[in-house]
Amino acid sequence: MSRTDEAAILDLDEHPLRPLAAVRRDAPRTRTIVIRHQAGWQTWGLLVVCVLLMAAVLLGHWTLRSLDARHLADQATLTRMEGKIQRLESSMSFDSRRRQMLMGMRDHIMKVNTHVSLGDAYRYAELALNASEKYPAVDPLLLLAIGTVESRYETNATSTADARGLYQIWPSTGRLLLRSLGWQYDDGALYDPEKNTEAAALYLDILFTTYSDPALVLAEYNGGPLNAGYFRARVGQLAAETRNYVPQVLSLHERLLRQFAQPEPQQLQFMHLDAHRQGKTLAGPVPEGAAAARPAPPPRR
């Protein structure tokens, strides 16, 4: 052992260790928590305010949803009303154009056939217009041109080839057409304006399905399928009637298209002239020369 270690031991013997005294600790302090209770009416008031605010928010939300729903309903109503107005305007415009077409066709028939009455001319025009609406491929003015060239709108017209009626339909063709339309065929069926017009429109509709060229349609309508082949081939076997018939109808059709594109104002002269047609007076037919025998009105002073 070294001297240093011995000196340290001796020093410890001279100064013995003292026991550690217990650390003095202060007694724990008691803390008192005081809860102050507010008055009851303030708590209930705060609760009521919160409930009112929540109710106001919910009411506002419901009101906004109601306004949105009403706005959508009003917008849908306005859309339906606009649609109805547009359809009404379209219908009125269509009716106006249709009536204008009908009156123009009637006046043309009365110009072509001076013996036809006003009522009959209107009926022939209405039949042609209805048939063209049933068969959209058939232009009513083309039907009008065919009737003008074929018979000049004489219901009892009969050609040398035995074509009959307003649109000059052969009995063999008419028998097939009328049966397909659900009508019974007899010798006088093609002289019926309604049946003849309907059969002619159906025949033209079939031909327009076969040919895209109106000239070929008219060639077959006038002379049959063989004649249409001759017309297409431009050969000499083409019948002279068909050679003249096709350009005549097409020319009249183009003239009618130009005329009806810029219609003239309707005049009342036809109704005035129609009063002097046969059978248009309560006393019966107007005798010949009766108009000349009437005394002239006294001159105005």
C-alpha cells in the first residue's frame, strides 16, 4: 500500500461519517378548487339562443332549397310554354303555306278547265295535296302538272289508249293500284277523282323508288317500262307521245315552281266568274244570252 493510500485511510478515521439526517420536507399544502355556479336563467338563455340559431340556419337552408325547386319548376314551365308556342307558330306557318298552296292549285285548275266549278276545283286541288302528303316523294305541283297535261282536269277524260280519269291511268295499271289501296275495281272506278288521284300518287311514288330521274318516271308513267328504257337509251323506238310528253310536263312543273315560289295576291275574280257557271244560281242553269239580255244599270249622275 502506498503512503498516499495510508494517509487517506487515516484521514477517514479521524473524520467519521455522520449519518444523513432526514431531509425536512414541508407538509403538502391543501388546494381548494372553488366552482362558482352561475345563475340558471343564463344557461337556459344560452341554450335557447343556440337552438334559435340552429333553427334559423335550417329554415334558411330549407327556404333556399324551396326557392331553387320553384325556380326549376318555373324554368320547366317556361320551357314547355316556349315549346308550345313554337309548335303553334310552326303549325300556323304550315297551315298558312298549305292554304296558300291549295288556293294556288285551285286557281290553276280553274284556269286550265273553264268548265269546272269552284268547289270541284278546290276538291281536286285538296285531293292532290293530301295525296302528296301521304306520299312525300310526290311533289303536289308535279301532280298538278301531270293532271294539266293528261286531262286538263276533266274527270271523264278517256284517251285513245283507254287511259281514264284526271291522271289518265290505264285499266290494267289501275286495277293493281286500287286493289293495293283496298278499293274494289270496276269500270267506273278510275273516273272517281279521289280514287284516280290516290292511284296516280301511289304509282308515282313507286316509280320514284325505282328511278331517281323525274324524266324516266314520267316516261314510264306515260308509256310503260319499255318506253322508259327507250327514253333512257335515246333510241328511235321511243313513242312520239312520250317524247313530247316528258319535256312538256317538266317545263310546266318548273313554271309552277317559280310561280308558287313568289305567289301573287289572291284575287276574287274566280268567285265572281264562278257565279255565272252552270248550276250556280237558285233558279237553275243560266240560259245562254241571259247575261246579254239583262238591262244595263242606270248611269251614275
